Amino acid sequence: MYCRVVPLTRTPPGVEVFDYRVPEGMGVEVGALILVPFRNGKMPAVVLAKMQSSPFASKAKDIAGSYADIHFPISIIELLSHVSATTFTSKPAVLKAWLKNLPKRVPNPSKSPLLRRETFPSEPLLRRREGQGWVRATVKASWSIDHESKLIERAQELLDEGKHVLVLTPWKARLEMFVEKIGQGVSYSSDLNDGDTFRAWSGFYSGETKLVVATRIGGWLSPFADTVLIDEPENDDYKQDEQAPRYDARKLAIWSAEHAGTSVEAFGLTPPLHSDEDAPEILPNLEVIIRHPQGRGAIPMVQGEALNTLRDHEGKRIIIHPIKGDIARLTCRDCGHRVVCPKCDFILSADGMHSRCRVCSFKGDLPLECPKCGGPDLGKSLPGIERLKSAWNKHEPDIEIEWRGVSHADFELAIPWGACVLVTDASLLCGSSEDVRRLEKLAVTFRRLARDVSQSHGTLLLQTEEHMADFWTRVLSTEGFKIFRDQERSARRLFSYPPSKRLIKVIVETEDDKLMTAIKLLAEVRGPYPVPYRVKSRKSRYIWHVLPKTTTVSRELLDALTVLSKHALIDLDPIAFLR
């Protein structure tokens, strides 16, 4: 007997499986986690198939043994193949992303009974559970102001019923909060060391752990769960957008509902654009202040009326400023010349006594004069948070301010009761990158902030450009968000962007359109769009947009994209269209 395995190591696409001989008397099943000879040592691997013969029989080595008596259900094997095919990544690379590095010292087998799930390729959403006959899996979402509390209550209900529950959340900062408030379980993220990672997922697999709270890395555990609870499904941090494999943990949960009988429930604040459900109304104490770019004041970026409100406020005061460092961009006040990064040509920022690139992380000495005209002032730009702190301490030393940025960690910090919160530039709440989805992301981020301020009975001061003033109040109401959603859908439909049309992003290192010849026969192709600010030591990159004829990707198009993936990075469901 022989078996075909997926080793736990990164391999390029096309290098997928290896064949090994099963020693006489050893029982090996599909899904078993085993040890195989690999190069000069032993490597964990998952059995993909059993065979009576192998084309590599003469070179095949014997399996070295099992790993902790772990046997994955068929649903995990099918999910592995699905993610590999839809992310154009090798199966070993996907497995490596899930399991990371297993402990070299093989742990003792779990004493708990294994939690097995099987898949049946029959009617979608109708699957058989072990010992339960046929059941219909459910996928549903609810939207409310206090969605985190509802998720916690639901998790506690399911655990009291003896269910195995997986909670997926987009941010690491929320892991411990959910574990603490639910009252049990373990957290699972990419920050864990190898041993803790193994204990987190293997405990859930074996049934010893009833609850796992995970970031996107835990999406592959969905087939082990009776129910997956998704926190804020409207946020895109469930999607790996930079490194391969580019999978979306939300989609892994949906796949599990369709193929492994797992129930999926989502709890969020803002319905996505493709949903017709109502967004809950948010009623904060909100004051919208028109920001005048040419205005001058004692505190940069703080308008006069905002400053007066902060002075008069008797409680906690928070200023949210989205720009890091001292100066957003090093720009000459005399000639307008911008000092660019020597590595990628992005405009440098000032950070203390150093210049810093926010794209490639280059760090160098701060230039003392303009390299073009010799001017001494390179401060014609929006000031960073450090400059604001310095100005505030100089002019308002008796008023204490808590300074925050726009990172996820900052947004997870609680708003003190009755606090006055000032946002210096609302248009930068979700970053400065321009994309087709910018307004959608602004609406999601702002509604979350407004909800937090409202629940703390605080005051929200929002500085914004005049043409955006109406946007902020509109997206907070149920009817106003519906109007915004309809307008955004119309704009996307006009230019054939999601959700009105399926879009596939292809990233290549050449603008030669011959590479896209086969794709053009099967779908509309747009581009190429050059990717700006690439490090000069790397090749240029270009983005092509592929628009299939239908919302689903045909087998022929998928095959053509698979061939193209040898020369390109392909994202079937991108969350950033032009980046």
C-alpha cells in the first residue's frame, strides 16, 4: 500500500503532494496526521489518498509513524483542496499557514474522543451529522448596536447546550475580551508560539476545548465546530490581502456550513453593501465642524470651536489624529518640492529627528533643507500627532488629553464615560489610501466609533471638509444609510465594480498584455494599472481587472487563471481593488 501526502512545508504551486510506502501492518487512513522522511529529517504530513500502487514506487520511502494519533475528517481535506484551488496556492503552503510549526516532540494522544465531521456531496446546505441523520445547516446575520453582547450571550447559550463553538473576530485586541466575558475557552492567533498554537487547535479538534476565539487564522477550524459565530462580518480584516494564501476566514465558515453541516451566525453593526437589511440607527451627541485647511490656530489641526469645547468639557478628553510622527509629508514651503524615499519614491514623513517612509519602512536622517531650492522649511504639510502633542502641551498645559491614532488597537480602547472625543480629520479615519471602496470603509469605521461614543454617553466632535459634512450624519441613521447604500451601489454598477459585478484581481510584473490573451477570450479585461511606490530593488508590478461574464467563475476561466497563476498573483475575491 502507498499513500499520497501533503507535507507541512511551503512549496510553490504545482509541487503539491508526495508518495510514501505504508509499512506492512500499519493502518493509515485519509486525513491522518503522520510523520514522513523528508530531506534529512522527519516532517509532519496529512494523508490525502491511499493507493495500491504509485508511479514512484521504486523511490518511495516508508512512513515513519503517526503524529499524536490525530486524524482529520474528510471535510478538512476537502477544505484544504478548496482553499488551494481558489487561492492558487499549493496545498502544502495552505497547510503550513494553518498549522504553522508543530511541536518537534510528539505530544501524547488526547484521551478525549475525537470530534469527527464528514462531508457528503449532496444537496447544498443539507448535510448529515454524526449520529444525527440529515440536518439543514444555517447561515444568518443580525445587526444591532450591542452586537458584541448578543454574540457573547449566544455563545454562552450554545456552550450550555454542550455545543462546540468557534468565535471568529477580525482583531487580536478582542480575543481576550471575548474569552473573559464568555467565561471559558482559549484564544487562537498568529501571535501564539508553536506549542500554544498546537494546543489551541488540537484541543478543539479532540473535544477537550469547547470554545475557541480566533482571528482569521482560525477559520480552518470551522468544520470542527457545531456553530461558528462571526464578529463584525462587515470588516475586511478577515481577509489575508498581502501574503499567500489569500483566503477569507468568513468564506471558510460559509464553506463549512455548505459542506460540513456547521451553523454560522454573524453579529455586526453595519450591513455590507450587498445586503438589503436595515442598519441600526446610532444617536451620538455629534457636532460636525467644517475644517478650514488654510485656518491658523494655536493647536494645529484643531479648529477654534473644537478647542473651546475641549476647554469647557469637564470630563475626559480624547483627540484622534490619523497622522503618525511629526509631519505627514516632507514638502518645501518655498518651492513645493516633496522629498521622496530613496527606495520606493513615496513621499517621506518626519518622525522626530529622522525621516521615515510609511510604505517601505525606510528610515534615514531628517534633511535640513530642500534638496531642490535649499529652502530651510520642509514643513508645508499636515502635522503629525507628535507635533500636535507638543503644541498642545505648550499652549494648554493644564488640560489633559489622551491621544489616539486610527489603528485597530486604538479603536479597541474603551471610550471613558462622558468623554469628549475630537477627530481632527474624519476623511482619514480608515487610512489615506484611495480605493473604489473608500466611502464604504469610512462608513463602517465611523459608525463603529460613533456607536462607542454614544454608549459611553460622550460627545463626538468631527472635523471634516465641507463637501463631506452631510455624509457623516446620513450614514448614522437607518434611512440615511439606505440612501448611501443605494447611491454607492449605483456608482459601482455604473463602473462594473462589486457588488454589482464579480471582479478578479491579477497582479503581474509586466505590462505585456500577451499574458492575458487566454483570459480575454473568456472575460472582460481592464488594465494594466501600475502599482505605485514599489521598492526599487524589486520589479514593477501591474494590476489587471478580470470581469467574468457571470457572478460565478466558470470552469474554463478558472483553468485559464490556474495556468496564469504560474506568472501572476491572483485574487478571486479582492477586498482592495486598486492596491
